[in-house]
Amino acid sequence: RVLDPMTGGGTCRDVCDELGIECYSFDLRENQDANDWSSYRGIGHFDFVWLHPPYWRQIVYNEDQRCLSNAPSLATFARRLRGVFRKCLSVLTEDGKIAVLMGNYSHHGRFVPLVHFTMKAALDEGLWPACTDIVRLQYHNTSSKKVYRSSFIPGVHDTCMVFERQR
């Protein structure tokens, strides 16, 4: 069983459907918050949790203050992400895995190491890396089309981190 508590466009559900894997998904747009205990009541346990949270302020998805993209600070973003991990752990089977896709970016000229903050949040909640990070290259992102006034190293990848319970 797969849980996707930040459904977004529904890619995880679509892949599970194609592979014949049971998937339970929900999203804040349906008023089910990944950081609210009530969203996890009665849904059972899962072997795999897929998380693709907002990359903090990189894209603000809506006006809902519960959305991670609206967190007023990086510290608040990390605290809320820890809450999501905590809730996902509560429905994860003993040998289950949690995968998180996260990317770094620059905000007003300052690098924002979200992959680092995600790893720290996971470790702080009792998770441990289950394997090496998986790098997903991005093609045709907006930064590759821009012209910059100064030296710039574009971010051209996301990082998928897979976690399991610390033993």
C-alpha cells in the first residue's frame, strides 16, 4: 500500500494505478492537511509513503496558511515538515519506507538548502536514510531560460531521499 498525502497533480496515484498498487492519496486542496492528525485517522498502514512537498517559497501554490509554501520562515517550514514526517511514521509499517522529493533553490540571491533541511527534519523524527540519494535531473526548467546579471550556477536537479525507521 502506498500513501501520497500531498497529491498535487496525482502522478503517484497514476503510477500506482498503472502498476496495480493500492494507493491512498489526499491533498490540502481537498481540505485534508498532511500535517493534521485527523487526515490519518482510519486509513490503515502503508508500506511506502511518497512525499513531494512544496519547495518552501519557490512556488506559492495558494493562500492557505497550512500549505508549506506559505510558511513564514525556513524554520517554520522545517518544523511543519517534521510534523508531516511524524504523522506519516504513525501509519508506516515496521519495514516501510518514506521517499521525499526535494530541491534546493535560490531566493533573492541567497541559496536555500532545502535538501539539507529535509534530511535534518527526517533524522530528527527518527528516520534514517535507506539508500543513497537519488538525483532526478530537470529539463527545461525556468532557470535555464533566464539571463542573469552575475555568475550563476543553475539548479538542474531534485533529490529523492528514501528513509526508514532508525534501528
